[in-house]
Amino acid sequence: MKVLIFSQCAQALDVVFAILGMTRTNWIFSFIQIGARLFVIFCSLRVYPDFNGAVMVLLAWSLADIIRFGYYFFKDMKNQPYFIKWLRYSAFIVLYPLGMIYEWYALYCSKDAFFEGKPLFSLPTSLGKIVYMVLIFMTPFLFLMLYTHMFRQRKKTLRAVQKRD
């Protein structure tokens, strides 16, 4: 669990690097994605270590990160096979919904923490319920925002490769 917490917290540097202009990543999209991961870790997995969706959400995150970092590796080496680029901009079609479903499920499972003030939540019960309701209804909209952004990126990137070839 400590390695998971460290690795996901370290990804918050993606947001910092984007804000500082060190990467071309959109910091808002990174913030949403990393924020969702940190929420799942700190508000679901730590409060409910037996969360039965943990394997699926961690699998989706891990595959997405392996593909993303593989893409960046080959891009930096200036020897990027088309398959790697295609995988980077296609795997999200399956991995994003998979991750979102289990992240939303984790939010649902952490309902008691919001409603009963379990550890990690020092919110008054009424405020905890409001925060929970906002999160449960915002999650699908944030997902759609990220998902459509990735489709636009996919179209732009893969079209540029096809025109060049």
C-alpha cells in the first residue's frame, strides 16, 4: 500500500510540471485524473482495505501508465513505432471506462465514511453528505470531459501520423 500511495502521490508532479510549462500536458485534465486516483486511494482503499474493486481499478491505472510511459520513452528515444503511438491513443477507449466504473464504485463504497464521519473525514455529517452527493454526480461529467479530450487528442495525433506516411 505504501508503494501505491507513493507512486500515485508522485504523479501529482505531472500537474506541477504542466503548470510550470515543463510539459505540454493540460494541467486541468491531469489534476482531475490524478485527483480521482488520490481520492480512491485515500478515501476508499485506506478506509476500506477490502474494497473488492481494487484489483480492477489498479489494473486499469497500471496498464494506462505502462502504455503512457512506454510512449514517452520511445518518443524521447526518437524511435517511436507506430504501434506504440496507436496504443497510447487507443487503449484509453477501454481503460478509461474501466477505471471510471471502478473509481465510481469506490466512491459509492466510501459512502459511509462521508455519512458517518469515519477516519480521514472530519467533516460534519451534513457537509459530508453534500460533498458525497456533489462527487457522485460530478464523476460522470468529469469522465466525459477527460474521455472526449482523449478522443480529440487521438484524432489529432493519429491523423498527423497518417498524413506524414
